[in-house]
Amino acid sequence: MINQEIKTAFEAFERGGSIVRVEQFTAGLINATYLIETDKEEKYILQKINTFVFKNPAELMFNIVGVTKHITEKIKENGGDYKRENLNFLPCNTGEYYYRDENDGAWRMYIYVDEALTYNKPKNNDIFRSAGKTFGRFMKLLDGYPAETLHETIKNFHYTPARYENLLKAVESDIKGRKAMCEEEIKFVTDRKAYTHKLTDLIAEGILPLRVTHNDTKLNNVLFDIKTDKGICVIDLDTIMPGLSLYDFGDSIRSGGNKAAEDEADLSKVGIDLELFDVYVDGFLSETAKSLCDAEIENLAFGAKLMTFECGIRFLTDYLEGDVYFRTTHAEHNIVRARNQFRLVADMEAHMDEMNAIVMKYKEKYKN
């Protein structure tokens, strides 16, 4: 029997057919996601938005619908397949792009992209190059979109100075008595305070432009064609906000360019994979080199280091505060993650000249 809550939400949207099958996806950590199949052989993704995390669904969907409509028009202009290369959201019967149920739950729905899959880690270099190209194409399609019209769906999400201040507050309060167990990690952060405001200073000076950014550019937020393994489109658009190109580039490298998983406790296994870094830069700049300014390109490697540093700060802060944000499987999980990220930062520091040389190589190839 079809769950009545799901059935009611589905029927609130403009589409054809009746539900014949529902499958819940369990990989996502934030929203409740369901694959819906109908008697007309149509497939949709129905999501119940987590309104604890995203408290204003109207603003959230304003961002997403504006951006996806813009991308659709660009894809049409380029002769592409917008139904496959973009997420296509459906309005509900009121004309809005989200539905409020009788319990004040918020729902949205978009057309399912069939014959596609995601990866959590790159199975080969070509996958990571294609991810770079897909995220780069996403950014290029949004070049010129008025970032100032977008709402901040999560305040200070990639504002590193605020993340640093939050850590200092957590250190001072030490509500779980864990400070003594991570003095070395705290010193690692405070020794690198200058990292936290380098990019925000460049924004203030007018050197780095604000753009429309995805802000959660993990590999599993790219859909790949099941037959060709080529990147099709970018998914999970909840954190679309004004930001820096360096945030999106950097988070991809942080999450996909590490030789080890982000919770690997054996730090000897952790480090930047320069081959993966090389192929990602190749894919990314093949799409963006002509639209990014020189200052953006020249700071890409630093962006990777900063996003890794920021993530480590977030893990360390959560550990000190008692593991209230990130899902953990054991008591030391967040401090293990923090040490892992800081080890990756240190390895990037050791290889920064090589990383910058790789960036300049592809800048020369694609910029001119």
C-alpha cells in the first residue's frame, strides 16, 4: 500500500499518472527522498525538505527554480538536452514549486534522470576529470546570473572567519571536557589563522567576484551516464548561494582528491593525489578558464587547501561541542576526521608549488 502522506504530496504536483511503485533512497543525510514510478511509465523524484536545516522552503526553492530555469535556457541555446543535463522541477497545483502538507511539511518534485548513477569516490582518473568538467560547465552556464538575487539558505556556510570564531568559542566553553585531548589540533588551526580571511579580504578589495556557487561539490553530486561514464548534470542544489568559484573547486578536491577516505585514522595514508588533482583541474578549466578572472585561477590551489582546512575546523568544533552536527559512528569519529583533514592540509602545503604549477599549465592551455 502506498503511504498516504507520499500519495497526497505527489498528487499536489502537476503531472500525469498514478503511483505504482515507491522506492526510498537512503544515501542522503538531509532530506527524505523517494523515487516514484507511475502507471504511465514516468519517473519522478519526490523529496520532503528538511525544514530544520532549511527553514525557509520558499527562499530555498526561489534559488533552485531560478537557477535551473536559467540553465535550461542556456542548454537549449547550446542545442543540448535540458531534460537530461539539468534538474527539472514541477510546480504544484497552486503554482508554487513546493507543497505544504497538513502537518506543515514541505515537499518538492522533479523529473527523474534515468540511466544515470553516482560515485562516492572516483574509480579512475577519467571519472574525476569528467566531474571537474561537469561542475565547471555548471559554473559556466551560471556565469552572469545575478548572485545578489539569491537567498543565503545556510548562513555563513563557507565563511571561514565565522567557522574559526565558532571553534574558538567551542574551545573556550569546552562543554564536553575534550579540549585537553585535541590541543595539537587547536594549535594547528590557530597557527594558520591567516588562511581564514585571505579570500574574504580579496572579496572586500574587489579582486574576487561573487558568483552563483553550488557549495557542496562532492563527487556524488554529479550524475554520470550509466553507459559512457560521462558527467551529465549536477544535483543536490539546496546550497546554491552567492559564493566563490574557489569554494566549489576546493571542496571537490578536498572530498575527491584525498588518497584516503575523510575518516581514515591511519594518517600515513592521507595526502593529496596529484594525479587526481591534475585531471580535475584539466576538466574544470576546460569549461571555466575563459570566464574566470586571473585571480580566481591563481588561487584555485589555495581554495582546495582552504576548504580542507575549513572542513577540519568544522569537524574539530563539532567534536568539542559533543558531536551535535555531523553524524558519527563512534566517540572519536569527529576528531579522527579533523586530524585527517589537517593532515591533508599539511600535505597540500608541502605540494603547493606543484599544485600551482598544474593550475598554470591548464590556464595556459585553456585561457588563451
